[in-house]
Amino acid sequence: MVVMTLAKSPARVFPAWICAVALTLAGCATAPDGPPPRTQDRAEVRDVEPVPPPEDDLVYQVLVAELAGTAGDVEQALAAWRRAMSLTDDPRVAERATRLALYAENEDVALEAAERWAELVDTASPQLHQILGFLYLRDGRAEPARRHLREVLTAGERPPAELFQRLESALGSTRDKRAALEVIADLVEEHPEQPAGYRLLTRLALEAGEPARALEAAEAGLALEPRDRDLTRLRVQALLRLGATDEALATMESLARAHPDDWQLRLDYARRLLDAGRGEQALQEFEELHEARPDNADALYATALLTLEAGYPEQAREYFLALVELGDRLGAAHYFLGRIAEDSDRITEALHWYGMVEEGEYRSQAALRRAVILGQQGRMVRSREAFDNYRARFPEHAIRAYLLEADMLRDAGQPREAIRVYDEALAAHPGQTDLLYGRALIHATRGEVAAAEEDLRRILDENPQHTHALNALGYTLVDSTDRVREGLELIRRAHEQDPDDPAILDSMGWAHYRLGEYDQAAGYLERAHEQQPDGEIAAHFGEVLWQMGERERARSVWRDALERAPEHRVLIETLERLAPEVLPE
């Protein structure tokens, strides 16, 4: 028959049990007794049962599953085993489906298959209890998880420590941390002699946001195994969350000194020092670590990143240069050397390092920074070529490149060119919200109200609650048209969504000012100015104060703003109109 032919094919040999299952279920597990049957006549043929469709045929599904598995198509294999499982009471099929689902990390199907497997056996094995316990626990179903895991622990086939260790690695994707915590707490209480149980309990308590309970569990585990490094580090985390910083750092320091060759532990200690605001101590730890392992690229890279994070860029630069000397992690080292140089206004050096980033995860960021810097230097032709090249190399980041290029042109006093960039971008990415919003702002700044309104309305047609579009359109109508009340209503909708945004508060204040409602205007603008005293908000706040007769206070607001932004366009225009004496000669 077909099954036998396939099973014996030299191209593919199926496991014996599959052939056995297939033959049994096909009704030919044994040879028939007696002589072969006579040929049926036409009437007899008509009475033979029709062949079931493939999806209802167990043999077919088993063979599909095996062939798909051999071809590496895990998804199809799993689907076939799952269908096969529903067509037979043979527990081996459900077991196979369970194991493949676990391999595929499809926990929902694994649980379905394991439950079917359990239905089909008289007594579940410890292994099946363990699988069900793990899956129920990850699914947040505490009671069945507790029952099955107890069966594993009482079976005595393997030591309890092994179960706790496996649980620790299996519970990373637990849906209900608190349910898992309660189950493990019960199991640990029943087996209080297991440090691995306390380690798992501590970790779950931390993940569930219960640091006091985590500390208690860690200390119980350390009473059994005082030198357990993982428990000690978990105890440190609990102490830090409870605000016992000094004790936590003292414990971490003792542990690091006791294990001077554990560079990951020492890096962790340095990071804890950083988190506690002890940058000098952290830096010293980094330096000692580098001296102890000058040729360890992993330790050097981690040290460089943490030193940069700690606010010591020049020390971090030395570490990144050491990585370059080692010839390791070159892409990252070149990128961060570029960032350090750029932040220190060593622009030529920054361009050099960014240009060296040819591979790795920072390749696209380096290319983008290089294009931006060329524009900041006024090398517009080179910069725009760099943006074009960037979009060709990294099309998935094209929109960000368009936005940055348009911003660069706008800041360089070329708004018309910026709009052309947006036009090109929107031709390639029609209706993209960030591009429409950016183009609308430039139109509004140029007084092109109709064009700005068209772009902002397109955004609001797609998303009527878009906060920034509501605010931008409302402010444009308030500031540049006589449709002030219409604009105020749009701004009010934005304000309802984000009542503390300084830009929206500024718009609210300016709308009330344009309506002659000075007291309300001053209230909004003062709040906006307290949060973000930039040039435009200061210009508006000062103007309202000026009209209310508080002119000396207005001058004070303007003078402070001029010190921060001496070339701000809106601020300068306001002062030229109202108080030119405040402007520097």
C-alpha cells in the first residue's frame, strides 16, 4: 500500500512508530487470513466507503508532518501534528505535537497538545507533569500549575533543585508574575532546603514589584548558601529598590573584591555606583577593570559605554581608541568617537570617525550624522548628496532623512528648498503624517496659510485627535487670520488632551490675547513661560504684560530671553515693534 511504499523509500525512512501507527489505523497492521479476496463486481464497488479527504486522514497528516519537519518547515509540521492529534486516541501523536510546539515556542498550542496527551494516558509521567506545570504557570493559571509541579517534586525522579533551576529559565515570558510568585512561594515553603527555590522566588518577587518579599527570600537562601553570587546580586537589587543604597553598594563591593576576575560582576558594581550618583567611584572601578583586562574587548567596550554614560567623554574616548587599537568592535568604536568629537565641537574629527563606520549596528546613524554635519558647516551640496546617498543605502530610514534635510535647509534660511524636499518625500510616501506636519509648519512660517491648513487638515482627516496638528492649525488661524475663535476651539481640543504642554499653553494664551482677554492670556502664557522660556513664548508673554501696563516686567522677560536666544526671529520682531530700546545697539 502507499504507506509501505513511502516508508521504505530510500529517499525518506519514517520512524518505526509512525509506520506502526499508520498501519494500525489504516486497518492493515496484520496480514489477512485465508486466500486473497475475489475481485469485486461493479455492484460491490459501489458499496465501498469513499476515501476520506486528506484533512480527515490520520496517515496523511502524519506523513505531511514528518515530511515538513524534514524540510525544516516547523509551522506546517506543527499544524499537521495538531490535526493528527485530533484524529486519534494514540498518546504518542499528542506527545509529538506537544514537543514540536515547545520547540517552536508556541505555548498556546503546546498547552493544548499537552492537555490532550494527559487525557490519553492512564497515568501522567513526571515529564508530562513538568511540561503542564510550566505551561500553566506561564499562562498564569496558578492552581493547575501548583498541582502538576507538586507531582514532579514528590515523584523523586530528579532533585528539586533541578526543577527550580528549569523553572527559573522557563519563566521569562510568564504572563502573570504575581500568580507565578504565589505558586513558587508555596513550592519553596514545602521544600525550604533548596537555595535554587529561594533564588527563583527572589527573582519573581522583584519582577512582581515586591522588593521587601524579595529581600526576605534572598536572605533565606543565603542562610543556606552564603556564597551564592546570584542570590547576593538579587539581594542587592532588593536593597536598592528599598532605598538601602549604602548597604547595597557595600555588599556589591565586598562581592566584587571577593571575585576580582569576574569582570561582569565588577561592571555591574560600577553601574550600580553610577545609578547611585557616585560617578568618581564608578570611574575608578572602570579604570581598575581596564588595567586588569586591557586586551579584553568585551570588558573594554562595556567600560567605554558606561564611562560615557557617566559623563566622562574624554576618558571614554581613550577606551574607544583602545578598542580601535585592538581592532575589535570597530563600527561602534568609530561611531562613539565621532559622537564624542561632535559634542566637543571637533567637527572635522567627527566627520573623520563617522566616515570610518562601514559596518555594524551604528552604520546608518553615522551616515546620517555625517550628512547633518556637512549641512551645519554650510557645505550644502555635499550635505544633500550625503542625504541622497543615505536614502539609497537605508531606504527604511528615508523619512527621518527627509525630515532632517528639510530642517537643515529651513535653519539655513532656505525654506523654499525645504518645501521641495517635503514635496519629494510626500511623492514617495503619500500622506505620511510627520512629512505633512513638517511641511505645514514651513508654510505657516512663510505666511502661506491656505497651504499650511491643507496639510494639517489632511492629518486631521486621518486622525481627528492629532494633538500637534490641532494645536498647529489652531495657532495658525489665531495668529494669521481673523478666524480666531475657530482657531481657539482647535487649540482647546489639543489642550484637553495635553493640558501641560508649553506649546499648547502658549497657543491658548495667544488666542485669548487676540480676543482681548488679557487676564486669561497672561495666566496661560505665564505657565508656558515657567515650563519653557524660549524666545517665542517670552515674546508673547512680554507682549501681553506690555498691553496690561506691566511694562517693566515685560522688558525683564524680554531681556532674559535675549540672553538665551539673541537672534530669535519672533522675539526680535516683537521688540522692534514695541520696545526697540531693549534691543542691543
